[in-house]
Amino acid sequence: MLGYAGKILLIDLTHKKSKTENLPESFCAKYIGGNGFSIRLLHDHTPPKVDPLGPENALVFAVGPFAGTMVPTSGKYIVQAKSPLTGLMGESVSSGMWGQNLKRAGYDAAIILGKSESPTYIFIDDDAVHFREAKDLWGKDALQTGQLIQEKIGDENVSVASIGPAGERLVKFANIANDKYRQAGRTGMGAVMGSKNLKAVAARGSKKV
């Protein structure tokens, strides 16, 4: 499947577990990637009438078939969940290196379910998924959080998507920031992260697309 990693990453924050599922070629042909993937996966993993700020609201990150390549304007990712702002499907888009790192780590999408008991950040490092304490990051703004996580990991090329105090406080229009100055700024996806006690998702990928 040219352009696709062929895998979806499922992350269970409640139990600190993760697993992968294969992505059929027929699914890719039907939904293409990015927005198409995230709408379908949100539909499949979020129960009807779910509370947008409840643990059952799936948070879906997805990229398209050109992510991780040199195709112009391909360095984007989509994040979707039920929106706390509208009560409807929430969609937000950002650029930068985060989506490319997710693809190069081997995934076309990551679905985050459940809620952590305490502040946590996730580090997706190729085939490994790490759950790390983020109590010392809680209260930091998104820019500080990204820099501190890079220092903790020891790699300034790690891409970090994080929230600041607005997301922590469940402000319904809170955004997600990545790669310092990029923003997934619509429909309150940062509040969904905050409701899951999820401070950030860091990604590093070394695989070829």
C-alpha cells in the first residue's frame, strides 16, 4: 500500500496499554486518510450520546497518504473527537512535524481511549509506546511542555503535541499546540485531552514511507 503505514495504534489510557491493528487496503481506498480516517474511526470508537469530556470520548489523530513525504502541504494531521464546544463531531487540523513523525513511527492513525488517573504524557517511539508521569508538567504552557519533554527524552527532533492551562481546565475552546508554534485550534480538542489527564503526545519515527 504505497503511502500508507498500514497500522492503527490503539492507546488505552485507563490501563496504560496499547496495541496495533492492521489497516485493510479496502479501508484506505474508501476513506483515503486524514479526515476520512478520523471521521470513520471516531464513529467506530465513540458510543452515541457520549459526554464530550468523559473517558469514553475517543480522541483520534490521523494523517493522510502523503504525510512523511516531500509532497507540498502534506505535513498535516487531523485530530477529532466529540466536541465539548458544540456537542457535535469536532475536527481540527495542524501542520508541522508531528503528523510526519506519527507516520514514520509506523501509524496512519492513533486512537486514544479512557482516562489516566493522574497527569500523563504518551511517547510514541517507533514500535514502542511509553506512558510517562506528567505531574511536573501540569500547569505549564504548551510551549514549555514541548521543550521540557524534548529535554527529558534527550532529542530536540521529537515532535510534541501538548496542551496548556486552558486544556487542563477544560476550557471548551482549548487547542492543542505542536512543534512550538503550530496549533490544532478548533472545536476544543485541547479540552478533550485535558479531560483525559493527557498533557501531551510526543512522537518520533525513523521508518521510511
